Amino acid sequence: MFHTISYTGSREEQHNQVISQLKSLIYDEPSRIANLANATALLNFYLSDINWVGFYMFDGKELVLGPFQGLPACIRIPLGRGYVGQALWSAVQFG
């Protein structure tokens, strides 16, 4: 279960604490959606200077909004559209 902790030490040590906490949150849970939702919640808590954290999932044609925390976001991002769609297009084209 998640317990609020105070992250201490160097930036690397803090990152390792977050990774350890994420591993315990998703351990033995097969649901990708549930795991991504917990990951966004943890990252939103840990990264205090951000206003959005989340995941887009590629459905074979475009990116579709997945679990996130923050302001409303684009639901679908086509290949080649905007920065994210262009990055996806490049990844698909050049592997």
C-alpha cells in the first residue's frame, strides 16, 4: 500500500525511492490501466513543479490518452501531428 514518505538524499537517491515505491504499488497487479493510474498519481505527488503527468497509448494508428493527472488533454494525437505525434511518427518510421 502507498504511504506518503518524505523523499531524502540526493536527486538520484530520491528517484530510487520513487522507483521502489512504484514497484511496490504495481507488484503483482496485471491491469495495465491500474498500474499506469498509480504511476501517474505517484509521479504527480513526487514532481511538485509539473502541471501534467500521464500516458498516451499507441493503438496502432495514433496515440490515445491514458491515465493522467492534471489539466484536460488531447484525447487522440495522430501520427505526425504536433511535437508528440511527430516524435511518434519518427519512432515508427526509424524504429
